[in-house]
Amino acid sequence: DAKTTQPPSMDCAEGRAANLPCNHSTISGNEYVYWYRQIHSQGPQYIIHGLKNNETNEMASLIITEDRKSSTLILPHATLRDTAVYYCIVRVGHTGNQFYFGTGTSLTVIP
Amino acid sequence: SAVISQKPSRDICQRGTSLTIQCQVDSQVTMMFWYRQQPGQSLTLIATANQGSEATYESGFVIDKFPISRPNLTFSTLTVSNMSPEDSSIYLCSVGEGGYGYTFGSGTRLTVV
């Protein structure tokens, strides 16, 4: 079962930062936080993951609270192509285990 | 990352028939998974396709309905058997090599009439 809670939908103005929250209050010490997104009619795409430190890559930044009970995915300069459903997933370990998807957040970037 | 070819991309099938979906990967991968995405819903894991042994099914999914084969490290099939309209979904193959971000295919859009 999914262990995360996300708002069902959000809007963001093009060019602004999109901040997508996720609650995972029951996360265990060996569970990582992953983010995927699914653009309409495509398979999900990996974005970023982290354990307890903040992470940044070419796509996004991941901010994890000190108690690890919540996190925020940041798209620094949202474009229309970032319109998608964003999934926050917690998973034990970082290899060899399945991903169980929750309901996600539908992000709409507005021109 | 691995490149996945999933076939067919879409199909319309009669109820009571079966459809086999193929997932071909351009490199050897350790982990392969099959997901279902019903209309307007999130993804649900069907099973883990194990190379050389029977697949491991999630709760609510059974081998008689969704038989899976994985003859080698680059290929797997999922069959949707004795289909009904409730099986109309997108079926997705996912692969991982023990790294962090798994790769998903573009899916097979199945409509049962």
C-alpha cells in the first residue's frame, strides 16, 4: 500500500518555481523517497530520490525535512512541458525492490 | 538507462479472448515488473517477472488471469486472459538494473469490447 499523501492537483505559472509537497509520516529509517512523473499517455519517468539529505539534479531539487516525515519536490523554472502527474513514493532500500505508486499530484503549468 | 520496446502499443479485443503483451529491453536487466493503469487511476503493480522461475504476483492478481513469462534477461511477456471490459487499461513494463531510477515502457493501451 502507498505510504504517501499528496495534494490531488496544483497549478503553477510558467517560469515560476513549482513546489510539490508530499507527506510520508510513517517512513522508516531504511526507506528512500523517490519522485516520478507521468506525462499524458507516456510511462512514468524517474526524477530524483533521496534518503535524508537534500538532493539536486538537472531536473529538480528534493528537500526532505529533518524528521523525514515530509518532502518537497521543486521544479525551479516550470515550463508547459512539466505539466504531468507527479508521484512521491517511499521504498525500502535503493535497489531490487518494487515501486508502489500512490495517487500523485496533477500539476498544470499555466502560460 | 535501458530502452524498452513494448508491443502492441494498443489493441481492441473481444471479451473472452486473450492478449499477449511483449516487453523487449535493449540490455540485460535484473528486475522486470508489470503494472496496470486503469482509466484515470494511478499505477498498480501486477507482478515481478523472475528470470527462469515463476513470477511473483501482488495481492489481487493471479497467474491464471495474468500469466507471465521471462525466458531471458531482456524479454518478458504478460498475457491478459479471458478478457472482460474491466480489463481495459494501460499495461506497462518496467525494468531496473539495481540502480535507483527504474525505466518504464510507453505502455499497451487495451480496450475490451
